[in-house]
Amino acid sequence: MTDRAPKVRLFVEADLGPGAVVALSEAQARYLFAVMRLGPGDEVAAFNGRDGEWIARARPEGRRGGTLAASRPGQPQRRPPDLWLLFAPIRKERTDFIVEKAAELGCARVVPVFTRRTGAERLRLDRLRAHAIEAAEQCGETWVPEVAEPARLDAALDGWDPARRLMFCDESRGARPAAEALAGEARGAPWAILIGPVGGFASEEAARLLALAFVRPVTLGPRILRADTAAVAAVTLWQAALGDWG
């Protein structure tokens, strides 16, 4: 037995704990035994978002199956800041990128929202959730952000809990800089970030957002950022000011 952290991490749905045995899916078994070339007894860091990380020993079974046997605890379970990222879907690979970076940067929930100018109307949530899982595996986290069902922006605002502040990234650049606006906010409150589509929000959408008491309009600098760049910049600024990067 070694205390060195395994190089391979795997998200599983099953419960983890002392003596737990987790059955691998065919895809997981193929990844561990054919791609990563693990053999019997090799260690994997498994996590499920509930029970913390557990170091488990691999047990191949045939060519397409196997199990993991939990042997000792690894990292304790962590929880992300209560931060949601709402974004208008864009091209497939760029949408994948936004979800991946949201997981790496520490968002608790990702919500695709359709606006008046959203170009992409079809999403594969299974694909986006797979990207979130892969990002969590690679960045050493013990939880995976929820990828929520898409919603229309109007519907999302209609059902909004006003206790959750909404950082509205205003491409008109008429708002306060994000770092300045966030500096006066208290830590610990639930937040969300809203990133618009290519071409920006329609005038009536922006007007409605600016009229809501829970909305905090901000600018992300003197340049108009592409949507995927804006998402990374906005989450980074929020995490530095109010999140768990301190």
C-alpha cells in the first residue's frame, strides 16, 4: 500500500466507503484497462460527489468489465461556492468549453438559457454532463457541477429567487467594472452569472434585467469578449472577489 495519490481519477455513481465494491460500466472498464493500461491491484481515486474521494483497487474482469474495491479514504468531500453560470449556448465546441471551464473554475450549477439572439437551439445534455465529469476528474475535484435543463431567459427570470444575486455581464460597457462592483458585496450569499449570446442581449432583455433589484450589472473590461472568453473571465473575477480562491 502507498500513500501516493493515484494518477487516474474516476467519477462513479455508486456509494463509496470502507469495503465498497463498485461495478464499472463497459466504457469505464475500457478507459481504465485498455486506455490507461491499469492492471489488477492498481489504484484509482474514485469520487461520487457525496462521500469524498476513495482510493480503490482495480479488478479487471474479462475484456469489458471489472470492479473497483475501495481501500482507504482520499480527499475529503468538498462543496463548491453557491455559484451558478447561466449562458446562451453557442457553437458546439464552444459550449463544451464553457461547461468544462465552469467545472474547473468551481461553479456549482450550469444553466443553458435561450435568449432572443441565441443561435444554437439544440443541445445534447448528456454530452455536456460528460464534459463536466471529465473536467472534475482531471482538476482533482470531489464534486461535479449540475448541468441543468435549458430554460428560456424570460422563464428563468420569472421564477428567480431574489435572494440569489445575478451578475449581469453587460456588453454595452455602461456598468461598473466587475471587480469594483463585487468588492462591496458580502461573501457567502448565493450568486449567479449571466453571459449573453453572440450579438448581445436584445434591448428589451437588457431593460428587464436592469430593472430587477437582484441584478448587478457589470462590465468585463474595455473590449467586447467572445461568449466563452466572457464566461471564464466572469467566473474568475467572482471567485477572486467572493468565492473559494481566498
